[in-house]
Amino acid sequence: MVKKSKIFLLFAVLLTLILAGCGSSGTDSKEIKIGGNFELTGGVANFGKQTVNGILLAFKEVNDAGGVHGKKLVLVQADNKSEPSEAANAVTKLITQDKVVAVLGPVTSSDVLATLQIGQDNKVPIITATGTNPKITVDNGQVRPYSFRGCFIDPFQGKVMANFASKSLQAKTAVIYVDSSSDYSKGLSDSFEAAFTQNGGQIIAKEAFLQKDQDFKATLTKIKGMNPDVIFIPAYYEEVGKIVKQARELGITAPLLGTDGWDDAKLVEIAGAAVLNNGFFSNHYSAEDKDPRVVKFVEAYKKEYNESPSALAALGYDTALMLADALKRANSEDPVKIRDALEATKDVQVVTGVLTLDAEHNPVKSAVVIEMKDGKQVFKEKVNP
């Protein structure tokens, strides 16, 4: 009997240790861990940091209001270094090691696309606040079940700028200057071209550059000789700033058009305030909007970070609120149930409007056109879907 008692006691101790070990590696019962796969260093680090700031502000407000079913939302961050291969590594770590229930990010379409199969294989939702390429949510006509976004898609954004060029600027000819290393840039190029030609305009040339290029003058000299009514540059602020600066130095005076990749204060630092005049880009919201929700968000963001929020920050904030809404409705930390709740997202009030996801996991939202005037962003016009 004594021998059996000792064996039983030893078994009980071992079982307790095993259970304690399991508990220590799991999710804190008072927290819900959300992955953040973002460009915190590298070519678009400003975008990553702004988006994270928006998410953290939303999580703070949700947590201060009692959290989700009494639990705090925690963002577990991973730096993808603005590289698709690193984005894939980051999402793998977040899902398999950190055991997050959903992943927010990345920012750029190329980085997002590199993560989607990993999310789907592990049945964990991936939600980008800012990736606009259509392939993020639909691949070869099939909706990706675990992929969602909080922003409008490239075809809408490209069409907005094509219509602005044709109708507001009365442009008849255009040159497209595309970043051939970027899925984001190539998708926008295609949608702008389709809409501009449908409006009766002519694309007289399509020229290309690569991310991290420094000298654009040879191509810009060629474009200058074509004398287009407008030049469409769907790319990110680092390269755009250099292109705009060099274009104006060569005497190109045509309106320069872009997309939400332009939206960063560093654009003005790189290009210079004056040379950005007669530049226009599409965006997701304007901080000048007097809607009470926008005013409240801008004030809260400035108080938290001592700077004005960009559209990337607003999209991060909105997408975090969308996820919080889904978590509440799912009433579960099971990623599959969270996925189901995300798919049913309807009429969520956010800064950039009322958010309802369509059958392809995309929100239908308005866009704005921003004009650059002496280094400042000025609201030009609003475009509904």
C-alpha cells in the first residue's frame, strides 16, 4: 500500500508540473493576443509605424472601456523589415510561437500577399488595414477564406484618379510611371489605364522603375519629350519624393497624380514643398473632414502621439475596431469563429465611414482626392463608390 501511495503521489506531482507547463505557454486568461506584422524598419517604415499607432490607440480605447468580454487586447508586434520574405517569417512566428488568434497587417500589398497562405494553412485570419491589391482577398476568382481588409481596393482607387484626370483636369493624354517591383503599383497602373482609356483618354507611354532606385532623370527626360497632360505615379513616398523632385528640376510642369502611397510627411522632406504643387493623390480620409468622428479621432491621436494622423493611422484604427467588433460577436478566441464573425461584419461605425464587408471581404467606402499646396495636404473632392 505504501509503495502504491508513493507512486500515486509521484504521478500527481508530475501531472501538476505538466499542466503548469502547458498553462505557462498558453494565452493569459485576461488577455487576447493579436499579432501585428508590420514594416517597422525598411523602405516604408513610416507607414508601418503610423498604422501600428492607429491600432494601439483603438486597442487602448477598447481596453479602457472594459476590453472584449472583460479581456484586454494585446498587440504582439513583429517587424517584417518591409520585405515579403520577412513578412512570411514574421507571420509564421506570430501564429506558431506567439499563438495569436488573428493577425493585423502587413501594410504593403506585396508583404500581405506573402503571408496569406500561411494564415490559411493555420486557419488564422489575416486582416490588412491598408493592402489594396485585389488578389489579397480574391485569388483566381475564389475568395480567400482567412483574408480580410479594412481599405478600398486598387481598381476603385485607380478609377478615382482616372476620373479625376479626365473630368476635373480635362486630361486627354497620360503617361504612367510604375514601380515594376510592387504588386501595389502594378495593380493601380492597370486600373488607371482601363478607366482613363474608357473615358476617352490615351495612355501614350508606360515607363517603369524599381523600388530603391535613386536616379530617374533619363526616363523623366523621355517623358518630358512626350508632353503628356498628366503623369500618374502609383508608388510609395520614398521613390515618389525623388521622382517629383527630379521631374520639376527637369522642367516638367504637368500635374503629377498618385495614390495613398504618397501619404506621408516624409514625401515633403524628400521632394520639397514647392515642387509638390500641382500634385494630387487619392486617399482614404481627410483630417480636414468636420465629421464628429473624424474630429474626435484626430484630437485623440494628437494627444497620444503629438502629431496629426495620416490615412494609414486612421485605417489602422478602423481595422482594429473592426476586429474588436468581430471578437465581441464571436464570443470566442477560436480563430475559425473569429473568421466567421469577420465575414459577417456589418454597419460598424469607424473614422473613415460606416464599414460593411462585401462577399469578397472588402469594405465599400468613399475616397477623397488630396491636393498638395506648399507642402500641405488640402481636401480637393470626395468620391463615392
